[in-house]
Amino acid sequence: MRAQFLILIEVIILLTYWSYTGFYILNDIDNHDDNGGSDGTLRFITCRFDHFSGLGNQLFRIASLYGIGQKLRRKVYFNSNLPTVRKAFLNFEQNFPNIANDAVTLVNTSLITEKVVLFGMNDRQYDNPMLIVKKTKYLKIAGNYIQSYKYFDGYQSDIKRIFTCQSTVTLDKRYVLDFHWRNEWHKKTHNLCVHTRRGDFLGIPFFRASSKQFTDPAVKTVLQTITSSNQSKVNVIYFGDDPQFVNGLYRSPQKGVKYFDMHKLQLTDVEELCFGIQNCDTVLLTATGSTFGWWLAYLHKKDGNVYYDGILSNYKVHGWNINDYVPSNWHRICADSGIAQVSHVPCPMRA
């Protein structure tokens, strides 16, 4: 019922947009029209949203629109009339200055004419941006979340540059970590970052929250992989929004292995993300649908692998394609009956 209700809300929103701005169905567009650049006109692209959402969703919008914009020779813009956008931009200016300075332009949409195109309606499914062809200055795609890495595949170096953390954020947090963990923190230690997500995921039936049944055997398996490669010292660093859950996770005594909880440092989401980008060697995602965890894995600078729960949702969700959402070089883990293993085939779906 909840999923049907959400679909109904989406339909109502789309019909409202149609009433006020008009839609251009992809098949109805003149495929000989140009996007920006060929005639020297600067053109822009944005997407539909009423609330800017959390940090992970924000980064996905920016990255996907950037990739689409590169293909269509358009610059990304956001509506400066939305309070959540203005608030987010203050955050970007302080912590991710390249977003505000280079990647996104704020536009007062009450002073322009936007044309809306029906594209990107499936949140985690890739659509071909080259089908978007319209000779209008301000183009808005009707999709909201547009969460597929394939939109910006090929622009990874650009995305990592755009999402570079302000140096003061990482330096300040390094001081905090040295203060709290100074006796356990060594440059030669391999940092395994385990991201967990519970919170609101527990209240949405199809969202797959982190579970002890997956996390414990997955941590054990990834630890064995790391230590078998002659890595004698490993820090297992748990990220998560549920301290009680994190406190009960795998902490088996093992020579050279230490366990740490990020929540004890009481960092902001930006501070945690910037710490992970700078310090994680290997990343394990225990709730693959968490976009915060996704960006922690995608942006981390070191050479270790990314592992993830091979089940994206508790049941099949229209518009969620794990192969469009998860990069092909990440390593799928399937867990069953207390045993976790890296798998090259899809995991069997279980609630």
C-alpha cells in the first residue's frame, strides 16, 4: 500500500507540472534539435525536486546532472527560491567549495521559462540522456533522484574533484581522531570502513536496512580477505545511525585488529563523509540503498576494494536496477545462514 501511495503522489506531482509548464515526451521531440553549444547559446539543465533531501541524495543529483549536462553541453542549475537549496549551498560553500564555485549555478526560476521533459522517472535505472533533445535554454527533467552511476560514468575524475572536501574539514577531523585514537592509529594500518544504515529504512517496507544477519558474516569475510593479503594491522571502523545496533556487531578478538565506532566522535554527516574519503582503504556497504554509504565508497581515495550487500531492496521495486546503481567493479556479497561470500551472480532475494 505504501508503494502504491508513493506512486500516486508521483503521478499527482507530474500532472501538476504538466498543467503549469507542459511536458515534452521523448518520442515527440524533434531529434534534429540541438542542445547547448552548437549555436553558441549557453543552456542549462536541472531536475524536479521540492526538497533537497539528505547529503547522499544531493550528491547524486549534482553528479548525475553534471554527467548528463556534459553529454548535452548544458550547465547544471538549481532553483534559488527553495530554502533547502539555499541552505545546502551554504553547506557546500563551507565544505565542498567546488560544487558552489564550478559545478552548479543558482537561478531564480520565477524569472525564467523552464521546459519539462519526461526523463529519469525511474530512481535507480539508467535512461539514455541522448534522447533528451530540446532547444530551450532552461530544461528540467521530470525525474527526481536520478541515481545511476552510469549518468556520470567516464567523468569520475571530474566528480571527485567537484566533491573534494574543504581542507579545514579533513584537518580538523584528523585532529579529533588523533586525540581520541592516538594510541591505535598507525599509517601502516589498513582501515576497513563498515557503513550501516537503520533509521528510516526500518519504516519503509522495501528499503533493506543493515542487519546483523548480513553484517557480521560479511565483516568476517572481508577481514579474512584483508588479513590473508599480508596486512597484519586492521582497523574496523563502524559508521552508522543506530549506536545500539553498531555496539552489537562483530568484534571478535583477533591479533592486529581493532574496532572503532564513528558515532562516539559525534561528527556531522559531512565530517564523517570527509573522514571516510580521506582514510578508508576498504569499504563495506551493509545497506546498499543508502546513498550516503554509496558516496563514501565511490569517493574514498585509497586503493582498497568496495564490497556491498548484493540485495538492494527487500522485494522487487520498479525502477530500481542494481546493475545501474552499483558500479561493476564493486564486489557483491551474498550472505545466507551465517556465511557470507563474494559472488559473481545475483544473490537470492530474501526479506
